[in-house]
Amino acid sequence: MKKLSALLFFLSISLYAQEGRLIPNPLRNIPKWVRNDFYAQDLDQRYAITYQLFPYTLHGDFNDDGRSDVAIQIAEMKSGKTGFVIFHRRKPQALVTQIVIVGAGKSLGKVGDDFEWVDIWDARRPGDILKDTKDKSLPSFDGDAIYVEKRDSTHGMIYWDGYKYGWYQLRK
């Protein structure tokens, strides 16, 4: 009986110790093609991937081309300003993935060039945004929008107008 108790005690300690060594790697949540393009386009020379918001990545058809795009959080290393990089899924015959940087030192209309104030982000369709707000004067946009919010304060959306990304401040 003592041997069985000692064996069970030893196994439980070793299992607990193994569990303690496993640290989740948030980089695994970013699709491999996005990680590859991030480094292939030398974005790592100027920007760092950050994991301040959850989920770590947003998936949506942000430019309304019928292919799933991905947005990740970044910070400009020189200034510390935060923002997002949007990877538009490339067509099979394209050699390079189109990327767009929003914030992180690059201005986006009235919202500026730093999104450090953002607590919440989400990918939303136009109809979903219209349901969540009383604002009936939404601009016309194609595809999904990136909804950003400072909890109990400022909120707006980053949207594709068919040519470029824009900012719209939402009203409650």
C-alpha cells in the first residue's frame, strides 16, 4: 500500500511539474502565412507583434474581395506607438501579400497614429455595426470593419471604402 501511495504521489508531482513548464505561445495563434509574410516583407525591422488585445488576431474579409484577411496588433519599435497591420489574402498568382498598416506611427484621419487607447477590438459586418449603434449615418463600406473601443468611452471602426482604409467615430 505504501508503495502504491508513493507511486501515485510521485506521478502526481511529475505531472504537475510538466504542466507548469508549458507556457502558451500566442505566436501560434497567428496563421503561418501571416508570420511568413511579416518577416518576408521585413516588417520585423520596424515593428514588433504585440498581444495586448484578445483575440490576438482578427479574421474577416476586410477589403471585400471574397478572401479571408487577417489583422494583427503591432507596435512601432522607434516610437512605441501601437496599431494594426492588415494582411490581405493574396490571389494564387500574386507574388506578394498586400499589407496595410493602420496606426503604429501612420495616421488614419482624425483618430491619429496611435491606437494605444484601444481595449476591445472585433471584426464586424456592416449590419452588425448598424444593430449595435443608434448611429444611422454610417459611411458606405465594403467588407468587414475592424471595430475598436476604449471601454465605456471612444469607439469607432476602421473600414475599407473600396480604395483605402478610413476611420469613422461611432455614436452610441
